[in-house]
Amino acid sequence: MEILFLTPQLPYPPQKGTALRNWGLISSLAERHQVSLLSFRSPGQAPRPALALTEACARVETVPQPERSTRDRLRDMLTTRRPDMALRLASEPFARRLTDWLAREHFDVIHIEGIEMAPYLDAIQTAHPRIVGGTRPLILFDDHNCEYLLQKRVCFTDLRTPTRWPGAAYSFVQWRRLRRYEAHVCRRADCVLAVSDPDAAALQALSPKLDVTVAPNGIDTRSYQPPPSNSQPLTSSLVFTGTMDFRPNVDAVLWFARRVWPLVRREASDVHFVVVGQRPHPRLDKLRDDPAITLTGRVEDTRPYIAEAAVYVAPLRMGGGTRLKLLEAMAMGKPVVATRLGAEGYPVAHGRELLLADTPADFAAAVAGLLRAPERRDELGRAGRAFVEEQYDWRVILPQVEALYPSA
């Protein structure tokens, strides 16, 4: 099978949710199919793709990511009815390269990875008469998040805080525009993937006749191993990982630091909170005043930070889809404390694979209890590892995706 991936960023190194999902799909599919990749290159990123990508893919090509200022975004918000995500990666050079590929090479399947890449549906359908072989490839739209639902939740969360009302207004506009746009994109694709049952239900609410396949986020559990059983965390630390200019992550860390952290410190004065992720938002700067909180910024690999932690926390209050960060932590045998929204989409139960808590007092009690109970941490860690191995390894998920492909 000849497969073309269109991705919003190079999926290697896989250091954030989108890249992790894309690399998992590409590297796994490349073991049995011929995979090509057309992607965007971030500012400052080397033109030559990483060796792992060129070894996995038959062909890799990149186009510079378009520059779009805040002023451009405000202008577009006022002068168009399209959501911001439909304009974020609009690029004539990318569209031309895609059209050229389709005219010269045959593909059986095209993966459109995320709603930011949906504008290139036009290039695919316009190129149809010139496509090699005369048969249009199957178009698979992988909706990494149910985006309209994410913006709706962000809007209502920001409404609770008067200083965040401008953000709430932005999200309200985006939510309404994304409802129309996301439904339109899903109807134009031949197949739609969602990462969870709740996301699939939310997409079907937009278009009741829509057929959505759930292909959850996964990881290669061989790359995420628990620390040796005879080792203990080097510090009494809590860790959170994620891209730190992403609004749901910023909100999660601020809520935890303001509402939960003081309660945890009362029970465990020597505990440390480590926030691991690139591009920390200026709203997080005030946390640097606390010597017990560390913002690492970009790191080459999050796994050493997870390995050193006693507890992984996921205090998310907004967002959608499923969080790969939870799979990474559980695969490494770490006990997890998460909000119910943070664990949404995973068939987990409180006290079985992880601990769930939604109020500051409950969250703090769960964290402090684990810090005092190493045997309970080990028990949850083993259960979490088994959960990921059985249901969320790419070797388990991939057949669900391949079942959508045309017959050979």
C-alpha cells in the first residue's frame, strides 16, 4: 500500500502529542507499507529531516511553516468566517508541492493529520483528474481533537475568571466557527478517525450520518520502560509534561500551583514540582518565584524526568481528545493523579489504574497519600503499565486503521 501523510510538523523527534501520534502511525505503518511524508518545517529547524524519518519513509519533503502574526490572526477573525485553525497553515508552496506529488506519484491512501491540514483537501480534489493511475486515493482525516468541543470547554473555563474573559470571547467565536468547519471537513473525507469514544460522539452530533472510527492515541511501549524495580525516585517530586504555551496545559499548571500545591506542601514540605515542556507561557513566569517549582523549558527527552518523579500529575480542566502524556507516564510505571477530564477517553477507574480527583482538596489528598505510600505507588504503576500494554500499544491499535484501507 502506498500511503502519503500530510502533517503540521515533522513528527520526529516525537516530543508532543501531535508528533507522538504521527510518528507512532508512520513508524508502525512503514513496517508493512510504503509511506511518504509531506510536512512543514518550523522556523530554525534544519532543512534535512532526522535520519529516523528518512529510514522509515520512502520520501520526505518539507515546506517552511508560514508566518502568521497576532495582527494577521485578528484581521482574519474580523474579515473571514473561517476558524483560526483553518488558516494557521495555509501555504501556497505546500499546496503546489502536494499537487506536484499527486501528479507524479501514485498513492492509495492520504492521511490528513489534524484539522490544520484540512485546507489541502482542495488540492487533492482539484488534482483528481491528473492523479497518477486515474483513481483518487482514499482520504483519511485524523481528527486529533474534536476541536469545536475543545474550544467550547476552554470558553466556559475562561468565563470563570474575569481576567480571562478576552480569551473566552476568542474561544466562543472559534467554537461557533469550528462547529461548521469541522463538520464540513469530516463530510468531505472518506474516513474519519477520532481518538476516543467521546470525541467520536461529539463529531457525530455535528453530522448524524457520519461514520467515525475510533483509533486511540498509542505509544510504543518498548520505548517507555519502568525504572528497575529496585530503584526509587531520586526525589519526592511531582511532574507534569506538555507543550507549555498550549492553553489547556497552562491552565492546568496554574490551577495546580495556585489551588493544589499549597495543600500538598502542608503534607510534604520537601516535595518538588517539575513542569517539563517547551515554550513556557509568560503567564507561568510567576511560578519561578517558588524555589520548589521548576520550569524546564524544552528538553530533548521527557522520559528521564518522568522516571525520576514519585507521582505524575494531570490536573487538566479544559481540552478534548485523549492525553498521550498519561500513556507515557503509565507505561513507565508511574502512579498518576488526574482530573476526570484529564483522563477522559480512557476506560480507567479510580483506584485501579490511577487516581481521579477534581477538587483542590481531593487532588492534594491523592498526591500526598501516594507520596506517603511507596507500595501503593508501585501497585498503581504496575496496573497502569499493564493497561497501556494491553490496549494502547501501536501494535494493538494499528489493525483498526489498516481495516479502513482499500483492499489490495
